[in-house]
Amino acid sequence: MRNIAKPKKEKYIEEFNKDKNFIWTMKKDWYDIDHIYLKQHPDFYAFKVFSSIARRIL
């Protein structure tokens, strides 16, 4: 499995060292990108599967 966070942590090592919560700054950006992708691709298979599970649970 590929670790996608490691290159970012290496690139922003100073920020990580200064702020232990910096990962949440990065994750917010990732989540925003995910939301944009899903809005643009509503038929994305994995999204449809997980959405149907969530509807059954809730």
C-alpha cells in the first residue's frame, strides 16, 4: 500500500514540527478536493456503494 501522507510530511516538515495539528490543515484540503470530485462525478462507483450503505444505516 502506498503512503500518500509521507511525501507531504517530508515537504512540510517545518510546519509539522511547529504545529502538531498541521495534519488537519492538510486533511481539510484533501477533504475539500474529495467533495469537489464527488460533486463532479456523482456516478463514482465506490461513492454510490458507501452512500447506499449510509442510507440503510441512518
